[in-house]
Amino acid sequence: MKYLVKNNEQLRTPMFFVSKLWLIKILLSTLLITFSSCDDSINPLKPNVNLTITVEVPKEGDQIGRFARNAMALHDGKVWSIGGDNDLGGGIFLHNISWFSLNGANWEPTTQNDIGDERIGHTLTTFQNKLWLIGGENNAGDWLGDIWSSTDGMNWTNVFSTAPFGKVAHHDTIVFNGKMYVVAVNTTTGYMEVWSTQDGLNWVEETANAFPGRITHKAVVHNNTIYVIGGEKTANNKLNEIWQSTNGSIWSQVATNAPIFSERNHHTATAYNGKVWVLGGRTINGFGNDIWYSSNMKDWEKHSGLYVDDDNLHHHTALNYKDAIWIFGGYNKNGITGQIVSLKEN
């Protein structure tokens, strides 16, 4: 079984920046959409759930520019972003810069950036009052096995050059019941491995064959259970499976009911307001701009067209932040975007 990591070179094309957008406020019976932007914004939407949506389009002076495929986490009252694609300085390039924001919209680079290779497909996780950067794929297409930690996001310690679980990329990392878990494919066996740690230094293999292998899946904790959602098993074989575990060792597939989101990867899955929300991604038919949500992981409801101009969004990041889902960057139908969207259920 061969796992393919897509560099998406067709996405690495300089895009024209739209410097002026128009502000529209639309009030509907079940949906209030509010746009707040450094520039003006336009956003026609299709409402069917009661949400407040705020769109931010940061100015170039906000420094982070347009970005995608980065890893993000909340730590020490700040939003942190590392790696991924960025278009600062012209063109789109892979970087290893660490950024932070006090409000999710205005960004500053850190003064210390010694965190190894430029990378995509990595994870950034808050655990034991530290930030943990794990694995990824570098500019040469090599998978990485390094682990870095930082208490302040500025100064980083190389904990492992190669982690006990080896090289991982396009995996996911989750914190659950006092442990940090890495859920990643073993490219030799073709199965998913799950490793856990209580301190970031000592790692235990929970299982070597949790379920059939995949990459670019998403893990989320909901109702005291770890769920792994979607991903890509092999080239062009995308999944909409959901797997669950209450201990990281024993896994079972969730018996979902129709309708459910289509097969996809490069999506996001976020636990928010008693539900899990699956947003966008690359689907079997191209790209998605849909939002699906569920409180029990078996029955799903759809909300379509929540993105600006009905853009198809993928390679973005989502965080539960300030009592809302914040969606950062990604690629849409016009290329890389610096747009930041928050979704708040009323």
C-alpha cells in the first residue's frame, strides 16, 4: 500500500491580492451575519442554522499575509502558528516561522525561529503548559521525526531528532485524559499506530493496528472519546469513516446514519458547543465549502455555503477560540487566502 503526500504544486502560484472588499450586513430570520474587517468585505451566504459569522481580512501590515497548511494552537493567552505556506515577500513558499497573535487577527513573528526544517503536514499541540511541534514533511518531500517543545513559543528545545514512533507526516495529535496522543500511519504495515505520552519524553505504543491506514485525517475529543474523521487512504481514495476510542488502544468504527459528509481530506474537525463540526476539505468531487455538525457522531446535519463568496476551502486550520470556531487561512477557488472567519452558534 503506497501512501502519497501531495505537495500540491499547482497551488504554489502567485495570486493577485484583492486590496478592497465591500462590507455587507445581512439580517435573516434565522441567521445574523456580521462582517468586521481591516478592509471592507462581501459575503453572500446560505443560512440554515443560527450562527453569527465574522470575516476578517487582515491588511498586509498585519504581517502574517496569506497562509495555508500551517499548524496552530492556543497557548499562554495567544494564538500560535508555525510552518505551512505563506506568500509574504512574493510568491508562495514553505516556511518554519513561528507567529503569534493576541486577538486572532493581528500577527507578529517570534524573535526565535530555530525549529528545524520548513514543513507542512506537522502538528502543533498545547500539552503540559508547553507547545509541542511534531513531525511533518519538509521542502524536499522528506518525512520528519523530530519533536520540539517550548514554554513561551519563542525558545524551542529539540526533544527528539527522531521520535520513538519514527517519522510521521500528515498525522494528527490530540490531548485526552492527561496524555498526548499521536495518531499516524505506519507506511510499512499500512495500519494506523497510536502512541501516547504523559510528559512528552516517554512514549508508549497504544496499538500498532488501530484501523486501516490513512493520512490527512482529523482527530477530535468529544464526549470523553477520541474520534478520527476522514482522510485519504491511498491516492484518490478519500474517506468519510469515523473511528472512536475511549482509551487510545481499542478502536471501533462508528456506525453513522445517512446523510453524512462526503469522503474528504484536508478538512477540519472541531469540538464546539456540544457538537463536532466538519468544515470544507478536498472531496471526491473536488473541494468542499460545506459544514456538517453532530452531537452524537452518528447523525449529521448539513449547513452549506458558509464561506465567503461560496469559496471552496481546504488546507485551512480551525480552533475553538473565544467561544466560536475560528477558521484561519487555507486555499480557496482563488488560491491562497489570508482570510480569517469566526462562526458562533447562537
